[in-house]
Amino acid sequence: MKFWHVVLSPKFIKNVPASIPIEEILSAIQVFSKNSGSLKVRFQFPGSKLDTTNWVLESPDTVLTELTQIKKIPIRWNMYQISEFYHIKRCNFCQAYGHTTKNCHHNIPSCATCVGYHTTKDCLSEYCFCVNCFSKNNFDHNNPSSYHSARDKRCPCYLTEIELHKKSRHYSHNWITP
Ligand SMILES: [Zn+2]
Ligand SMILES: [Zn+2]
Ligand SMILES: [Zn+2]
């Protein structure tokens, strides 16, 4: 006997006013995606704009594909962005990927902005230097591809993590024979 392992992928709706109930958001999505009844609300966290919230919804791959094509949905005459949510763990203390601050075994912080031995919030540096790209480039201080913050969403190390994350998700597409 074979089982089809359904992959649930989170979707991410950005900066929706906190006053709009989730039911209204779900019915707005339903207009565009006929299978969206299978969406599950995972969690929410504050948006980047005041009094807004980000919703993370879990969806089967079929709905994910539909929503990826839609990209935006109108709610109360405004457009809201839908995008894939990547749960990439990055340590805020040493900036390494794969663990969180709580599980960090470093005693000295690495600044996300300048790679100095101080916490990111205490940084006074005027330049950016990425600790992850710095290690990857064999500690070459003069490599310009390290001149960005470790929190930069365009950081090559971050993009690599996303690719790995996507691959690990697609792994579950395989047939599973018990
Ligand atoms: Zn760490
Ligand atoms: Zn710094
Ligand atoms: Zn980087």
C-alpha cells in the first residue's frame, strides 16, 4: 500500500490592518483560489507598519501554486501581498544559520551589521560586513561580496538557506512505502 504524503507549505500575507478579522481574509482568498478551503491559519506576528499584522497560513501544494500566481489579494479596496513564508533559523547572537539565540554556544556576540564583537543593537559602524559571507569567502576581508548586513535578504548565504529549505520540503513529495 502506498500513501501520498501531502506537503503543507506556509503562505504569508503581509501588513494587513490588525482590525480585519482572519475570516474576512480567508473569504477574500477564496474568491481567487477555489481550493483555498483547505487553508489553515498557522500564526500571526506584527507587520512592519503600525497596527498591521502578518498572517501565516498553511496550504497544500495545489493551493500554494494558485496563490503564488495570484500574488496579491484585494481586501477592503486595498491590495495585500501574498508570498511564501520561509522559516529560516538564524542566530541573533552569532548570526549563523541553523540554530537560534537560545541554542547558541558562542560566548562573544558577532554583530549582524559589521561583524564586530558586540551585539547588533550596540553597533556604531558606518559600513556593513556579513559574517556568514566572510567565513564562506575564506576570511577574505577584501571580498566585496561580503559588504552587506548578515540580515540582508539578498545575502548569498541566506539565499542558499532558502534553496536548502525548499529542497527539504520537496523531499516529502516522494511516495512513501510502509
Ligand atoms: Zn549562534
Ligand atoms: Zn557592529
Ligand atoms: Zn552575506
